[in-house]
Amino acid sequence: PQEFASRWHSSPQRKALLHEITAYEANHPPSQRLEEYKSSRRAEQFKNQRAKSPYTISYAAQVKLTLWRGWRRLLADPGFTIASLVFNLIMALVLGTMFFDLKDDSSSFYYRGGLIFFALLFNAFASQLEVLTVYAERPVVEKHNRYAFYHQSAQAIASYVIDLPYKTVNMIIFNLLIYFMAHLRRDAGHFFFFCLTSYLTTLVMSCIYRTLACVTRTTHQAMIPVSILSLGLMIYTGFTMPTDYMLGWSRWMNYINPLAYAFEALMASEFHNRKFACAGMVPQGPGYDDLPADSRICSVVGAEPGSSVVDGDRYINMSFKYYNSNKWRNIGILLGFLFGFLILYIIAAEHAKPPRNKGEVLVFRKGRMPSNFEKDHGDVETQATDRPVVAEKINNSPSSGLTAGASVFHWEDLCYDIQIKGKDRRLLDHVDGWVKPGKSTALMGVSGAGKTTLLDVLATRVTMGIVSGNTHIDGLATDSSFQHRVGYVQQQDLHLTTMTVREALEFSALLRQSAEISRADKLAYVEHVIDMLDMQEFSDAVIGTPGEGLNVEQRKRLTIGVELAARPQLLVFLDEPTSGLDSQTSWAICDLIEKLTASGQAVLCTIHQPSAMLFQRFDRLLLLAPGGKTVYFGDLGEQSQTLLKYFERNGAPPCPEDANPAEYMLEIIKPSNDEEAEKIDWHQIWRDSPEFQEVKQELARLNSLPSTRGSATSALENGDASQHKEFVASFSTQFREVLIRTWKHFWRSPTYIWSKIALIVLSSLYIGFTFEAKNTIQGLQNQLYAIFMYMVLFQSLSDQIMPMFLPQRDLYEVRERPSKIYRWNTYILSNIIVEAAWNTLMAVLIYFTWYYPVGFVRNTTSDDQAIRGFLVFLYLWMFMLFTSTFSHAAIVCIATAEEAGVIATLLWMLSISFCGVGVAYKDIPKFWTFMYRVSPATYIVGGIMSTCVWGSNVKCADNEVLQMAVPGNMTCGDYMGPFIKAAGGYLLDRSSTDVCKYCSLATTDEFLHRFNIDYDDRWWHFGLLWVYIFVNVAGALGFYWLFRVPRGSGVKRA
């Protein structure tokens, strides 16, 4: 290199170049050109735009433009919005019917609060899926921002505003239904206040979720703060845990919770200035009705002795410490939250950073980096200057290890028709040809000529339309095994990003080579492919995503290698292997093609506008005109002379000596828009040519060949029956290899695994240290909600699982299914099993970080502590297994994780709505009781709750104790004895003759009975959960088979 540099410095060419540079700078002074450029740039910008701003239009114009684009996108793809509206409509009807026509008495107190709480949660958390929407838009927004199209914050404002009409419609429909169906306060002012508060809550939470999406870098990372925040907002709203029960260290969370202020405002609006009739006096029954009024009290918090009505203001004050005077103050606080988080969202969106691109840097498995790799690649400059030219690295000598084809693949009168908008359209029109061993055939044509279509039809990869004509191997028709007996190198380099190059090749070899070849021989053949394609240097490198990991050339080599590792018996199809590559890399790929043909392999390759040198490296050419009509099929000849003479002989102008023959022929067959130009029907000329007659004669000869080579019959007679099955490998082999690959994929996705662990551990600790297992009435309620809150984590866990499944499904459907590598059910079962294994570990973490911090263990005895703790673990395990299997059942047939998330969330919300927590079983409307029975959450919550709290005594808190005067000369025990025997509960002092203090629950079993939970059903419920899991697995397989597996073929044979 130094000699070349010295020679250049002393050359006349360099002197001439320096002279030109000096002359140009003299005629065009840099300072003058710079000022001219600045003036030109300033003229392009809006008037009020800063001169140094990289943006052409003003900020307001950017917002306006992105608003217009957002509206057009919404109109073009309203699916997600409509699905969300349907989801909220269904949930509104469900909640409305569950709490239908609440009575205007004290029995509705808990349910009025519960309805307001759940309605508030649905309004607030309806925006949670906007996190996924922000991430879906982010790549495009970041790219446009790099090009200075618009500020990222402009798009953020537009995206927020575009959602407002949907949010408004959703708020009106949802709140209108539940408000009047449940018979909340029938007053226009209070209804509009309910809508206003709910709408402000939705807007605030939308800003919060969008801000979290902007300050994180991946969806997996975003789900952690989103889930923890959602839990905190629910717990510290004030319903599941009133403020008196909040631990001192966590009380501040209620102060910064926007839902807490909204809930207080709504409760005050509902209960202020209302008197509710008492639904149940204590004591009551025979012998109690004629006693003095002050000897009886209504059995709700806030009741006064002797009064038959309960004041609404007193109830919310004693139960929640709420005051009507705070109602409008809280609205002001919500507006403050809205403007504060809106500004924070805009700032976060403007400064949101994409994940750092590591560049095309090879990452190796631990201990597998080549010894000389760090030395050769440690210095960037050294890499750039000292790296050998790719073409020089490839050994073009024939490779004796390759499977040399001996059969000829040929086709005749091939046509392909499809319907577009009810009209038939022919894409291929009577195409003839063949591919012989040791020869490479280029398939070319102008854009839209049907090159890739022909390749797909020949490879039997089309899934619709009508195919006519014949495809044969040595005169015999192709069978169902044809797809895995050929190699098909797709234009897209699609691979599982976490695999190494060697593992990708081994996977292809183990599942696609003949079953009669030993495993050791298959792996040895992989090593030969690595050597042949010169991939030794990066054979143990992780593939990575495009732009990271393998570079473009290495990916293309791997794509070719994956097909070669299958030992294709017949031929290799390549779809534009040089597309998007530079000339040096394209030359290297052509070297590989020559190496294949030199080894006896047949190659059919589509190629787009090759250079003259690349074009000359092919042996034959199949040229198509628009409409899939053949223009030429035959040899190229030396320097393409055979091809050029054919066109010149039939009326084409001579090809200039310095012209590229490939560009020349494409130019002359291209349809002309000039009406005066002479139009030549090259397709008809071909049909009338002697070359066409020679092609027909050769096809007739091939069709008459005896069936001794490459036919199904001869192969079966030779004992290699596996090659003529639909899949070469057995199901057990497929399942083992796919399961191993899936496990590696999860193991090498640390962001996903650590995000899952963080979500589980942090959420468990958060719930565990928030709820305390006190056996008061409210304490038991808190323990029930500690279990219920964990059920709410389903959505966050599901949102993590679904995106993990999609890349594997895309890889299977685009590349692996058409190649008949393995069956569709193997990869679904593998994903479910691997996810279940990780979720088993998560269940262990939940047990230790949730069960003990809550304090459930305090309800056990030394005799049953171990078995009850183990049973709780089993139920937590069932919940995690149910979550993973249900998520797979939801995503297998849905295109996007967002749409699948809506469906999964809807079904799970229905499940937890009817599990008996929000509305006890005895109060669920009769037509919904079947939902209580079919809900898996019923058995999870009931099983855990009964195991955790059964067999303990209850000790009422001071505000839960009902006090009444003892009549006459009776003791409290004598007075309340008959009532307690019938209704349960206990007395604090049975001998008191003054004031009788009564607690409505004596044991935790009485509390469980209120929710239709029985400790004796715990193992029965555990067994039922296995049924749900197996149904989920069957559903995942069934849905995929029903909606995404091509049954038979959509292609008709004419």
C-alpha cells in the first residue's frame, strides 16, 4: 500500500487534480458560496423560523402536518381503535349488568364504591396500550427527526390530539351505560360531574403512560414501570385499602395519586346529602322488633344507634375520610396533573433516544471467539485498509462435498392466473424452460415481468390462484416432497437473531437432510458448508438484527448456507441474491454461484440489472416481458454474443460496444410510451423463432426420459423413503431441535428475561409490603385484594409474552414453512413449554417475595404451615402457567401484539370481574352466575384465599365494632345470644349491662363463606386449573390451525 501511495503522490494525475481544485476555489471562494447557501436555505424556511434551525417549516406547521398525517392513518387503519371501542363497550355492559339497578339502601354502599372504583380504573387504564402504540410509531418518528422533518414533540402532540375524539366517544358510551344501568345518582349535574372526572382521569393517565414510553427504550423495559405504577394507582386509590389502613411509610403514595383525588370526588358526588334506608339492623329477628330504638343499630360503618337511615356523608367520612368540600378542589388538582404531565410528556418525547445501535460488530458465544479475531478487528482503521478483498477470499474450485444433482428440472406451458377485484389476471403466460446440473440460469425481466412469481410457482410456494402447465423431474411430475428437495434463497435475509451462524446451519441440516444420514455426518457437512462459503471467521458469531451483528454480505452468505446445509438434491433457487449489495459483495456472491455449479449443482437465479461482468458469469438466460411472457430462453454465449445476435437478427438495433448487454436487452423489450415508435412483439417473435422450436424439442426429449434418475419411484426403491415424505425428519426430531432452539432464543434474550424477573419481583414486593395480613374485617378484605391485585398483573405479563412470540412466527411462516422444515405445531408447543419453564421460576420468585411479606404465613399452624405454603405456591404456579398459555392462545392467529392484547385483556377482565371479589357470588345477577363458574380467576382467588386465611379468628377494628344499648336488666350475652347463634360474630364483653359491642365476624371461615369460598374445595379447584391450561394449549393449536395453516392448497391446477 505504501508503494501505491508514493506512486500516486508523484503522478501527473494527482497534479492535475490539485490544479482543478485550486482553479475551482479561485472561481468560487468558499466564504461566498457559504453565504449563498445560507441565503438559499433561509429563503426555503418559514418566516418566523430561526435561521440556524435545521427544520424548514415552523413548529406550528409541523404539528398541523403531523395532525393531518395522523388523521389519514386513523382512517386508513381504524382496526385497533374500533377493537378498543368494542372492548370498552363490552366491559361497560358487563359492569352495568353486574351492578344493575342498585338499591337506595345501605346494602348498596360497598357496591356503589366498587362500581365507581372499577369504572374509574377502566377509564384510567384504557390508555395503557398507548405504550405499545408509541413504540410502534417510534422508529419512523426517530428517522424523520434525524432528517429534520419535524420535532419529535410535534408528533407527540399530534398523536395525543388525534386520540381525543376516540377518548371522548369512549368516555361517553362507557360512562353513560354503567351510570344509568347501575342506578347511580339520577341527576344531570352529578352525571356530568361523573363524566368530567372520568375524562380528566383518562387524559392524565394517557400523558403518564406516554411519558413512561418516551423515557424507556424497549417495550420490555417499559412494562416494568407501567405495571408498578398501575398497581400503585389501584392500591392507593383508597377503595381496596382505605387511608387508615395504609402503612405509614407508604401514605405519600396516596397524596400523589391522581386516581385518589378522582375517587374521592366521585364518592362525594354520589353520597353527599343522601339518606339511605338501613337494609339490616343488628340485632334483628324474632323477639328484637319491639325493643327500644337505641338498642339496635344498622350494620354498616357510619350508622348511628336507633336510626333507621344512614347518612351518606357520615359513611364516606368514617370509611374513607372523604369530604364533599374537597370535590372541586380535587378537580383542580386533576387539571394540575394534566397540564404537568402533558408538559412532561412533550419534553420527554422531544428528547426520547432510540436504543443505541451497536453497529455491525460481531458478538460471539462465550469462549468461541477466534484467537486471531481481536487482533485483526481491534483497530477500525486497520479493518478498513488491511481487509482482503472479498472476492479474493473465495476458492472457486469445485467442492467435492456438495451433493451434485443428476436430474433435470423442467417445465412447459406454465401459466399462472389470479383474480384481482373480481377480474382474472394472467401473471405467467406459457413459460417453458429447464435447469440442468452444473449450469446457472439467470431469470430476468423488467419490473413487473413476473420473475419472483415464476420462482415461487416453480418452487410450489404460491398459495392462491390457478396454475396450469407441467413441472417435471426427468419426465416425472413433481410430488409433495419437492419443496424440501430444493433450496430456496429468499431475497430477505430472515433468521432468528439470537442464533449463531453455525447453529442456524446445523438446524437446517438436522431437519432437512435425509433421515438415513447420521447426525454426525450432517454436522460434518455443516462444517464443509462453512468452509466452502468462507464463514470460518464468523461461524460462531450471533446473527443479530440488521444493522447489528452480521453485515450484509455475511447475512447473504448465511442465507445461502442455510439452503446448502439441507443438501438440496435437485437445484437451488435464488431470488435476487445481489439486491442491495455493493459491486464487491455482488461479485463474491456470483463466485459462490459459480462454485455451486462447478460442483454439479443446478441454479436458477433472478437478478436485477447486473453489470456486464456479473451478467456474463451465467450460462443461460430466461428473459420475461411484462405479463410473464417469454422473450428469450437459451445460452448467453461468449461475451453474450448468442443473445445479442438473436435480438439483432429479429429487428433490434445493434448493441453498442461499450453498452451493458443486460441493460441493452431490458431497454429494447421495455414497453414504449411513444406511439410513433415501432413496436416489436418480442414474445411473438420468440414463439415463431427456431430457438423456440429447439426448446420444445428438448422438452419433448426430457419428457420421454426413463424414470431412473431423481424420481420418487426410484428413490423409494433405493430405500430413501424419507425424502418423499412431506417432512424429512420425524416429529420427535423436529420437536427436540425446535425446543432446543427456542430455549436458546429465550436464554439469549436477557432484556426479556430480566424485565420479566424485575416485573415479578418488584410487583410482588410492592403488593407484599403494602397489604398487611391483619384479621380484622377490613384486613381480611385487604388480604383478598392482595390476591386480586396480583391477578391484575396478567395484562403486563401478557404484554411481555406476546411480542416475544411474533419473530418466531414470522420466521416460520416466511421461510421455514414453505421449505417444509418442521410442522407448525412443534414451534407453538416449544414456545409454550419454554415460556412455561421460565414462568415456573417466576412462580418461585412470587412465592417468596409476595406470600411472606403480606404475612399469610401467620394464619397457619406448625402442623399445616408446610402443606398450606406449598399449596399457595402451586396456585401461583397455575396462575403463571395460565397466563403464558392463554397469551399464546390469543396471539397465535392475530397479526399484532396490540390487537391480541385487546382481546386477551377483555377476556381476562371478564374473568376477574366475575370471580366473586368485586361482586360476591350471592349478589351476581342470575344470568351471569355461569360466568362465575367458568372463570378461572374464581378458582385461583378462591383457592389461594381459603388456603391463606382458613381457620383463624377475627378481631374487629374499633370502627368495625357496632355499639348499642343493652335493654332492661339483661347482659350483652343474653341480649345478643340468639342473634349471634343465627348470624355469627362475637361480643367483646358478654357480661356488659351498659353498652353491647358486637363484631359481625368471629372467624375467617365466616368471611370466606360470604364469598362462597370453601377450604375443602382447594384441591378440587387446583385440579380444575389444569383443565384450563390444557384448554389454552389446545386453543393455541386449534386457532393457529384454523386461521393460519393452509389446509390443502389454495392453488388450483388447471
